[in-house]
Amino acid sequence: KFSRTTVVETSMQPVNLNEVMQEVISSISQSAEDKKMKIEVEQLPTIEGIPFQLNQLFHNLITNSIKYSAENVEPHIKLSARKISGDELNIGYGKFDFYNEIRFEDNGIGFEQENAEKIFELFQRLHGKDEYSGTGIGLAICKKIAYNHKGVISAKSQPGAGSQFYIYFPA
């Protein structure tokens, strides 16, 4: 999956992120039901993008929220969006007047903020394989997909207080 994101398809097209989110929710419905997960989705924008990659991005973030949900707490994920000025972002390549900020927020186990950049690196894991399954490439894929769309992804968190992931796409 990571190697597929290194080939940037040149056929960008309008992608309704509400439809992408509905596809992702449908694909993870059994896992969400098993965990009694609540997913709130505010109105999301339509952006220029690669549908397969955007689906993968949303899927990885949602399944991470499921995987790292707190024990004995019903998982809750909230997605929201807003338009912000490009002056508010410090992006090292390209600059646009406005960006769509997509915010994924969960009530999971969280992580130390000092690891907020490390989690987007290939094969980086904050937990042992005995604690949580995975390969450590899901968030690296998310970073690559954001980059392919001339955007960025970042995270904020603290242990026991959930996590927030912010994705910025040119508006």
C-alpha cells in the first residue's frame, strides 16, 4: 500500500470527502459495531484529489482510532472541517491562500506529544507488537498521501486523553 502512494496519479479530480467517509464507515462497520463506536461527521469539503488515496487516508486514521481505543470506554471519533488562511500554516513547499483543515479527534489511549512526528515515520511504533498489532506504516502512508495532495498531516495528543489528527489540503 505504501508503494502505491509513491506513484502520484496525475488524474486529480473533485472528491467529496463526505462520500469517502461514508465508504470508510461502511467498510469498517463490523469493527465499529463490535466496539460500540460512535462516529460523528460534520460536513466535509470536496477537494481535488485521488479517490483511492483519500479513502486509504481516512481508513487508516479511523482504524487506528479503533485499534488504540481505551479499554472499557466506548470509542468516539469526531470529524470536522474548516477553511483556514494559508498564512496560519508553516508548510515547507508550495503555499496556497486557503486550506481545508480536516480534524480527526478520538477518545483513545493517546500518546506523548514528543512522539507526534515520529509516528508518521516508516516502521515506527510506540507500542510493542504484543500490545497492538500492525506494521508501523499506516501513518507513514497517511503522511505520503497528504503530501501527494500538496498538504500536510500533524497530530496532537497526550496519554489517556485521546488524539487529534489534522490534515491540511489546499482549498
